[in-house]
Amino acid sequence: MNEEEFLRRIQDNKGILWKICHSYCRSKDDREDLAQEMIYQLWKSGHRFDADHKFSTWMYRIALNVAISFYRKERRAGVRLSLDGELHLWDLEDRLEDRPDDSAVVEEKIDLLQRFIQELGELDKALMILYLEEKSYREIAEILGITETNVATKLSRIKAGLKQKFSLIKESL
């Protein structure tokens, strides 16, 4: 792929990069550094892109791998990066059980979910980001390089764990 086509595809799919950057970095500077590293790695890996597959799937895979590496590096350096309030959870309210009419309670549940997702391991966090983005199990499997069965199993366990955490909080109230 030539430079012009690469830049066009990056521009067409830049939302993917920003979603991942917002999910893995708190500060604007860190997000910009991560986005720059993602674009660099995408450019370096451009010769490996298979035109028989979707560019966005390939881009997600590279970008998530870069974000996970960035996260690990920052963590080793003693800086803890986490999901922040800009996680894209626009459909989350429909995923929460017993959705109350009180929007303050919904906001509280969203904040709790974000905190619980922060506590997940790197792969599980990536799975949840893609799940909340409504990616199919097949797409998630392609992006993360695991089987669809593994995606289903891991998501089922993650969701069960999240439900348990919510029920423990509900019981303590």
C-alpha cells in the first residue's frame, strides 16, 4: 500500500485509534504519544496487511498490541494507566440489569463498571473494549488472535465476574 492510501485509511479509521488511546491512557500527552506509536507501527507493518481482510480489523489488532505494550512499559516504570471517563459506553445502560429510572444511579453503575474494567488484565480489558464496541466474536477473535470459542468463554467469565461484583455491592447497600 502506498503512502497516500495508507494515510487515507488511517484518516478513515482514526476513531479506532482514539478509542483505544482513551481506554489505555489518562493524560492527553500519553494519548498523543500512544497514537503516534500506533501509526508508526501500522506504517512499519503495512507490507503485512492482507487486502483480503478488513483494514479496520488489522488496524485494531496492531493498535491494541501497541497499547498493551505501552501499558506494560508504563506500568514497569511505575505509572499506572487506566480507563478514564471517556470510555465509550454509549450503550452500556441497555446492558446493565434492572436499569433504574434514576439517571444518577445509572451514572453510578457506569462509574463502577469502568472501575471494575480497570481492574481487569490486559487481554480481558481489550476483550471488554471490543465487546462494548459491539464487535462480533469473530471480529474480536481476529483482532486479538484467539479463537471465537476462547472469546466466548472469556467474555462469559468476565461478565459473570462483573455481575458478581455488582451483586456484592447491591447486597452491601
